Amino acid sequence: MNIYIADDLRYEKMSYRRCGKSGLLLPEISLGFWQNFSDSGVFAEYSKIILRAFDLGITHFDLANNYGTPAGSAETNLGRLLKNELKPYRDELIISTKAGYDMWQGPYGDGGSKKYLIASLDQSLKRLGLDYVDIFYSHRPDYNTPPEETMDALIQSVKQGKALYVGLSNYDGKRTQEAVDILSKAGVRCLIHQPKYSLIKKEPKTELFPVLEKNGVGCIAFQCLAQGLLTSRYLNGIPTDSRISKNVGSIRSNDINPGLLEGLRQLNEIAENRGQTLAQMAIAWALSDERVTSVLLGASSIKQLEENVLSLSNKLFTAQELEQIDKCLGK
């Protein structure tokens, strides 16, 4: 049995940004567990991806209670690595999880109630084999639950030592400000917000980011590759083996129209002129806004992971490039 020893040069391979006005630094690329690392895959293969990510300086692993097939299996599988290969490095890792979407049957397995969030966090800790997570998120606003109740669950998780920090995901600007105010009154900082943000979905830049900046809240963007649309895979149409063809994820085939495809081809041309793939440019573009602390990326192979990290070698854009990019898909 080979004993895993982390690369001594891992911290020279990654850049880190301060998360809002906190003292916490996050890698510019974080590893997301949404679509991968479940029981439907091969543990030996995706464990290699996770360990390679850490060797590349990726210290932040992002999960949620319902990630994986079956739900919760992504946490269980990471827990195996945390118990064995990654055990000596626990204090070098940021482990985050969330609760808010459907997890178990009945009225207490979904939404934003304190009952659900606290129970879910306890379950996540058991699956991960941890005493605490570094960040615990409210995964979505629940319009049937008073925000004070949802935030009370986050506050309790910190005060009980089950989470070091708390965050929000999928909240709009107004709801974010409301949540930040409630947390602040209880003496708990909202560390981070996780919005969907990409060259295709730019709304957070004007609607959410000013709220985060005002309150000193960090930002980690998810789906910055728009579930694969911002890669070379869709430049000539929809591949038969793609997520869209299989109806996996939130994008459907009727979302892809000739105008979008033409815009993607134009973006690809700009990326080629920059010496990047379309995916690498999309990652670099998301990070070009200093309010973005990190981008959250999945990986189905070590090659894909390494290609994504290469995007960090060219994050600067000229004013002309940014203007051209805006014209491709609209502002």
C-alpha cells in the first residue's frame, strides 16, 4: 500500500485570495463535488483527482448534503480520504458543505427550517468523519421560512463549534443583505456567497457583487463554465454524450440557439488569440473581477483538472478584449 505524501511545492502552484474582509485565504480554483465523486463512479479514480488537486495547491473542497448518487455519497467518499490519505493534512484544508435542497423524505428534509439545517449538518459531519466543517452554507433561500430561523441555524452551528464560518448560496442581493444583517446582529460574520456566475450569466456582477463588496463578503462562483457550454464541446452543436443530451443539469437543448452558438464561436476565437482554450478564458474572466475570491470547478479527470489550473497563468485582459467578450454574448 502506497502512503500518500503531498507535494512539497503545492503552495507554489496556486494563487490565493482573501475571502472578503476576513482573515481566510482561498485558492483561486476550488474543487467542487457536485457532479463527480459519488458511488456511481470508481473510488480509486476520483481519489486520484482529489489528491492531485491538493498537490496543485487546491485546498478548498466544496460539497453539499445531497451531492452524489445516492445523495450524501460525495461526502462519504471524501470522508474515506480524510480518514486515511488526507488525515495528516486536515488543518491545511477548507471543507465546506450545504443544506437547503431536498435530502430525505418528509417535511424535515428540505428547505430552510432550523430543524432541517441542524440535522443535515450533523449527518454531513458523520459522513465526512469530522468534528467540524470550515464553512456551512444555507444552500438556497426558503421563501416559506422566516430568514431569521434559517440564519439562527447557521448561528447555532458556529456557536456549537460545528462550523468555523457560514455562507449563503443562490440568494439574490436583497435577501443577501437581509441575511448578513441578521447574522451580524448575532456576532456572526457571513464569510462567503456562492452564486451562479459566468460569461453567460453575468447578472451577479451588477445585482449581487455590490452587496458583497459593501459588506466585506467573499464570493466563490459556481458554474463558471455553464455546465460545459463554455468549453469547446458545444462549438459545433450538442454532442450525443453531453449532459444536455442526457438531460443532466439545468440546461436543456432548447436553451442552445444559433445566436448562442455563434457567440461561443466568437469567444473561442478570442481565447485562441490569448493562447487559451475557451474554458480557460472563461475561468480567467470570472477571476478578473477582484470581488471573486475563487471559482468552483468540478473535474472528471486529472487532465481536465490540470488544464483548468493552467488558466491561472493568463488572467489579465486588455480593455479591448473585455469589450469584445461583452459583445459576443451581451452584457
